Amino acid sequence: MPDREQPLSLWAIWWNAIQLLRPGFSRLRTFMWFVIAVAGLTVRVDLLGVTSIVRALNLRPRLYPKLLDHFHSSGIKLDRLSALWAQAALKLFPHLVRFNGRLVLVGDGIKAPKRGKKMPAVKLLHQQSESNTKPEYIMGHSMQAVGLLVHAAKSVFCVPLAVRIHEGLVWSNRDKRTLLDKMLGLLDILAIKVPFYFVADAYYAAGKMVRGLLEHGNHLVTRVKSNAVAYARATPKKGRKKKGRPRTYGEKTKLKSMLKDPKSMQQVASPVYGERGVTIQYRVCDLLWRPVGLLVRFVAVIHPTRGACILMCTDTTLCAVDIIRLYGLRFKIECSFKQAVRQIGSFAYHFWMKDMIPLLYRNGNQYLHRKSADYRTRVKRKIHAYHAFIQAGVVAQGLLQYLAVAAPKLVWESFGSWLRTIRPGIPPSEFVVANALRQTLPEFLMGTSKSNSLTKFIVDRQDIEEMRILRLVS
């Protein structure tokens, strides 16, 4: 009798998933170099740039310049690649977080410290954080990111979809776009056709953001500032109708007044992720918000330990408890950032521009509309390399999360070590999955796996380099 088909290994599952991104590259060779970069970011043990990828996969040192050239390659179609990864995430993860039949996307900004004097878009940045481990000002890249919330056993993951550098460069003195416009542009790049809730912090509580989302049938869930105001609907006056348009806005309400008289507020068990045995108080009110001129839902919340806040949702059909639960999940993108920085190294790139004008210390935006076309082209090429490296890190992190959700048993079987924190209902972390892949990497590179196309490509590249060098020597 024929042998039964062997189950797929972790690397085979990984390979089947990453092949969905092939249309994002103009050439097969460019795609295979991207696969090598993602594999290296997945299994490397240090975060020292491209050299760590070479060491992790045991590549010949002569292939280091080839990897550098890959990140600068025009064969990488970044916007197309980001859209393909978003579609792949919707297809790969079996249990997406949904409210009212809508997906949940989270967005936020992140600042990566960079001190290179010849790195475009590096500028002086202010860090708004209560942590005393962070300096108030740093030199670095300011980026915005979008992630997708998915269920993982009894937990929730934020799968990163795309990250872009949105500050530091001014290409035209006519460009009036703000960070809100660029975030909306990033959401458009992902091309997600399914309606969703976009959850973000108070910075994104702006009319421009609401109008941009509602235009495509999506909604915003956010927190508003304590000094925000809203209006009741104007009541029509009786008697003779006056000339002109009827009044739209009635009595003004200071939203912080909703927090007064806590005894009259409703009480409910906290729906915030991870909280047990906590009771919160809330009050709901639908009011007109002047930046958009529409009726939105405000929820004033008093938490016994975390204080008070006022949430806003543009979907007035969503209940208050779900709004609180949704905003509580926003913190998942912060967990995703932590893994990207400390485990994957998505922002640990060091591509310097040799012929760039050196930056001054505490430099601000770099204005390029008066520079030559050739100089602007070289700057765009370098920014493209940054984004290609970051997107490789995004895909690497997303694939680790996918393996944690799709094959947790296989991950633990391949882990090759012991952990005290193995808990039922909690999926393996990115660290655990990366270690499991690292343990099975020799088997994959030796070609014993069903999918050894990556191995064949690496060997072919190394053989080609050897042949070229032999020709030069002879």
C-alpha cells in the first residue's frame, strides 16, 4: 500500500503562505530575494541589519551586496505588495475580529530612533509618553502603521498590514497633506473592500478622518479630548417660518460634563480585554459633532483604576459596551510594535545615502522641491529601500502570527526546548514560533521539505557567484 501523505512542516506552511505575494514583484528573482529576506528576519538571533540575515541563513558573504541591491530594487511594487499582504491576511487567518459584521483595523504612529546624518527623512521628533525610559526628543523616522485584529485561541493578535514613513520630507511647497491625509492614503493602499471599524487614539478624532472613512462606508472609533464640545439637534420653532436655512445646532454641551454625577451613570462589568471582576460606569449620548456636522455617539466612561475618558463612534447603531470593548483592543497595536522592535527588528535598517547632504543635529523637515531631479530620485530610491525592509519585517511578523494560530501544536512540537509559561488557550508568541522555525531551518535548507524552491534559489545564487569569481581569477 502507498505511504500516507506526510503532514506539512512549519516551513512548508510558511512557504505556501508567502507565495500569495508573488504578484507584488515584477520578476521571480526579485520575489525570491524577498523570500530570503523574510526568512532571514524570521530566524535571525540579532538585530544588526542585513548582515544578520546573511549569518542567519549561512549565506556566502559575497551575497551581501545582492541583498542590499534587492531592497533598492524597482521590481518591488510596494503598494501592490501591501495590498496583497492585506488580502492574504484576510484569507489566511480563520477567525477575524468582527463587530456588527465589520472587520476591525487599528492605526497608530511609531517613532524609530535614527542618528545617521545621511539618512533621508530623519528629523527631530517629540515623544509623547509618560515613560521615564524615553527621552522627550529623539532624532529618527516618524511612521504610521495599520494592523488587523484577529482571534487567536482565547487571545487577540494585531497583524501588521503596512507601515510608511510619513514625516521628514517635503517634496513640494504645494503639498498641504497632513498626517491624517497620509493615514487615509495608507488605508486606500490596502484596498480592503470589506467594511471595517478603524480604531485609533485621540489624534485621529478629526473631521477629515471621519469624512474620509465614511466616504468608503467605514466608521471611526476613537477617544476625544476633554475640552471637546458637541451640540444637540435644534428644535424647530413654532409660529411663522423665518427666511433662511433652519437652525441645525441647538444647545452646546461640554462633553466632560457627561462625567458629572457618576451615581446616575449605568454600571456594567468591564468589557475591556483581559479584565475580570472590574465594574465600570458609563453614559451614552448621541450629539451633533461640528467638525463633520453629523450625529455621532459619545460614551463617557469611568474606570475604577484607569480614570475617566470620553469615547466617540460614528456608528450610532453600535452599543456602548461594544464601543468600550473596541477601544480597549486598540492597545493590541502597541503589543505588535513591541514585537516588531524587539523580536523582528522591522525598523533596524541602516541604509545610508552616500551622496546625501549631511543633516544637522536637531534637524527638521528636509525640503526637496528646490533640489535637482536627480537628487530627488536618489532620495526616493532610498526611501523605497526603507519601506521594502519594513514591509519584509511586517510580512515576517504576520507569518509568525499565522503559524501560531494555524499550527500551535506543531509549533510546540518543534520548539526544541522548555518554557514555564505554556498555558492552555494562549497561542505561542512570535518568539516561540521563531525559535521553532530556527530549530527546523537546517532540515528545510537541506531540501527535505516538500517545498525546497528557496533552497534551490540560494544554492543557484551561490554557485553563480562562484562561477563569476572563477572567471575573473582565470
